[in-house]
Amino acid sequence: MLRHPKRHRTFSLTALPGLMLLHVATFSPAIAKDNDRLEAGKQGETLAGEAIVLRHPYSKGVRIVGHSPIGNRTGNVITTWAGHCAYVAGSGGMSPTGQVAKQSLGPTSGVAVIDVRDPHFPKVVRYLQDKGALDAGETMNAVVASDRAVLAASTYGGVSGINGPKEGWLDLYDISNCADPKLLSEVKWPEPTHTITVSPNGRRVYGTVLNPFTGAGGIQVMDISDMSKPRFVGKFAVTRPDGTNYEFAPHELSISPDERRLYVGVIASKGDDLNKGIKISPPNPVGLGPEAGGIYILDNSDLAEGRANPGMRLIGTSQHGGWHSAVRANIKGVPYLVGAGELVACPGSWPRISNIADEKNPVVVGQFRLQMNIKENCPPREGIESATGGVVGRPGTATSHFNDVDSPTDTHLGLFPFMYAGLRIADLRNPSDPVEIAYFKPGDACMSHVRYVAKTGHIWFACTESGFWVIALKPELRASIGMPKLRKKISR
């Protein structure tokens, strides 16, 4: 079912001067200082009373370039970007019982469109509040291709059959003018999706459907060659080398530039190939933790080349490589995937690095852990941790969510949101022994994807309550790890 583009809703900040003044008056983190303010306690530890937006963020090796509180709203989960714009989706949150709350409609609901032409003063210019954008949560992605620029925002699908919504809407926007998205179509998925990824050429949207406690799910594909008339292609299982298929529970995927490869974080499957010796039901911290699942490498040539009766063919699996999401990296000419889990109480989850030079036999070669990801450093479980058997961590837990790198073709940095431990930045030049070189910890949970802007060295990300941040490594730190010279001087 399509909805006519003229019926979409947005709020413009030009009509809300009082709200803009309120931002300035009520939220004033210290953003002018370049001096380090080292975190107290162990690496990644949140002390009592600190799981809040801190007036003075902790930081090491970075300087704050700019900040937007995004209307002082909460629930900023995912960030995507195009050109000089960032898009941050809002979320209604999730109850301790796992129920996804529907976001209430207000002036700051939905996807915030942020103009970052002046990175010192990023400015929210619109809120997208169409059906998919309003409740996108972590279900949003943007791509700029040679002949189009696409923003896709979709209703957050939760867990299929457990806490998902009844309907999953996909909104498609033309973002040729990135600060003024134009809704071209709105279509309903057959099943609500958990995350979405737009193909590099902007012609397809891949959406994940998962039930981590049964292994059911798959990848839905929408053909958006004509963005005004999306066409559902199908829901895909995994195809074995012998031609048989099985369902699997993917969380998020990334795509090779030619679309022939999908790199899929998978928490469980019905193929008896993952989680050997690990119970996935009932929900438990081991079945959701860092040892669960892995990364599938799928041959997607059928779809990329437009073949009849397409399939997604399994090439190889990185066991325990990180089920939440996987991103491409290339270190000294060798291809890698960087993936992680999420959730669970201390010691949480953390990124792992898989060598995929042999696609059929990928192998985990390194991992990046904070001191608070070591079991011996964990405090006794209490509250929500005890009530959920360790499935849900207390506020303050240091655990992964999405993860990114500075460049998929010449990788130096790991850009790792560790929720309450903030954004941790690692030197990945030795993938078997990644080392933390910097961090930024505002106190609230940082969970979004992270953008590295090569021309300026700026790093964009969002945190759930404090909003949208632009930071940069200090020049002397960049030089010490052999980062490429900036093509555009960073102004101070």
C-alpha cells in the first residue's frame, strides 16, 4: 500500500523559536574546552550517579567541535548521513519486559534532519514524521549514489513474533538537497523489519527480520529503482552449497560496493550451524552475548545481476564474529570485518575483528575490550540485571551496540559506541591487538552509527539523551598513529 507523498507530516523549527531558545537555556554541557578530562574508575566504568548526561563529559585525545541537543529529546538511537547532513531517528524506548513503546507525536518526534555545514553549530532544520520515520528507532539508512540520493526510514520491527509492531512502514526520501528531504513513497513491508540497509547504488533496500530465540527470520528486499513505486522482491533464507535453504535471524548487514557480497550479523539460525553448546531459548545472557551467533558472508550476485529466481548463497561464517552488525575494513591490504554483539549485563559485549582473506574460512583474529568487559571487574548483579537473569544490563553498563571504522578501504580507527562508556576510539593497525587511543563519554548511552569525515577528520555520532556530537582527534594524536594528512584544515 502506498501513501501519496503530499500527505506527509513534518515540523519546521522556523515555526518554533521558543523551542530553539529553550535548547540554549536548559542544556549547556561544557563544549569549548580541548583539555582531557579522564574518566574516573576503571576503563569504561560508570560510577554511582553518573549514568546521566554529564555537565562536563569525560574525554581523552579528542576535542569537541560542535553539538546539538536535538530539542532536548530522548531516544536518539541511530544516525545516518548524506553530504553535509545527519539524520537521527528517535525512539519510544523499550520497557524492562521487552515491549517496544510507540513514540508519541510531538514537535521533536521522528527523524531529526541536522544541517552540519557549520560543524561548530549543527542545526536541526526539520523533523520527519511520516509513518516509517516517526518510529524508526534503529531502522534507517542513507546512500548517495552517482544518480540519486536516498534516505530510507522504516518502522522499528523489534523481535518478530514477540514485541514487533503490527505494521512496518518504509518511507523513501529524495535527499538530493540533504537538508530538505522529499518523500517520494510510503509502502508497507510484508513483515516489520529490525534494521535496513540501502544498496550502494540506491536501487534496493535490505531489511532484516529476526527471532533470536528460535533462529527464524530472513532478509526482505525492496526494489526501489523507481522510488515512487517500490516493489517487494521477496524474503530470503540462506542457501547452502547443496542448494537447500534454511531460515536465519539476521540483525544488520553491510554490502560490498558492487552489491555481490552481504556481510550479515546473525544471532541464530535454523541451520544447526551456529551456537554450538549455547542455549538460545529461553532468553539468557549467553545466547545473546559476545559468544553467540556470528557473521555470514553471502553471495548476492543473483540480485546484483538481476537473475531470475535469486538466492543468497552462503560462502563462509565467522563464528562468534559479532552478531549485531558487521562493517568492512581493510588493514594493510588485508580485508577484515569488524563486528560485535550488544545487550546483556556486565561484562557486556565488545567488538571482534575477523580476517576474511579466505572468504570460505573467515576467522576471528582480534578483539577490543575495555576493563569493564572483564568479568572479574563486574559489580554484583542487582535490580534489572537480577530480574532478567543478566539479559538486560543496568544503566551504566559498558557494552557494544553499532560499530564503525574510519574507512572501509584504508582502515586506521575503530569507532565503537559502548553505550554508557561512550564512544571509544581504537587503533586497528594491528588487528590482533587493537589499542584504545581516545574516548568521549557524555554520561548517557551512545548507541548510533558513527561517521568519520575524511576531509576534516570530524567524527559524527548521537547519544540517547545528550544529542548529536561532532568531535575530532587532536592533531598530535593523529600524527602519532600515522593518520593521513587532512585535505581541509581543522579550524579551532
